[in-house]
Amino acid sequence: STFVDILHPMMLELTEDEDSMAEIKDLAKYLLELSVCDGYFINKNPSLIAHAAITAAMNVLATPIKIQRKLQALPTSASPPSIDECAGRLHNIYSVSMSEHQLSSAATGREASPTSVFS
């Protein structure tokens, strides 16, 4: 989460739409929280996971490709294939969490937070 906060000023350089960047940042932080539930990420560098979370958030939110390419052009120590692999994994985890959230909401008849621990 700290890495996403550190990247936020750089992310603002990608576009002048602060609302979109705030939405991407919030979703990226949520994806980082989901990553701790998957043992796949245990041996991964935190900066790689954060970069992948931002990439996945942009994909989920259908951020224009021009902005996604600007993110890919930022200097990073991680290779693009490893970023894409982690981003894909995070996107899958997100899809599963949202599916479970929708099932839970349908079963209870009330809208709950996707992170809610109460059913």
C-alpha cells in the first residue's frame, strides 16, 4: 500500500484526471489487500505486486490504453512479463471476490461490502 502511495504522484503525470487516478489507486490498494490471501505472492517483491495491482486496476476500470502504455513506460525493476503475470493473477482474484460478493448479496437480499466478513 505504501508503494501505491509513493507511485501516486507519478500516476498523476499519466493523466490530469485526478478522479480516475484516485479510483485506480483505491482499487489497486484493494487488490494489494487481496494479494495477501494468495500464497503465490509470498516470494514476490512488494514493488512488483504494487505495480501489478495498478496495472490490474487499470484493466478492471477500462482505463484508456494510452494511459496504460504510459504506466508501462515508467522505469521499474520488474520485467513486463512478471508484471503482466501478477496483474493477471490479481485480476482473477478480484473476479472471484466480486462473484462471491454478488452471490452473497443475492442470498441475503442486501448489498454488503465485498470485504465484509459478516454474512
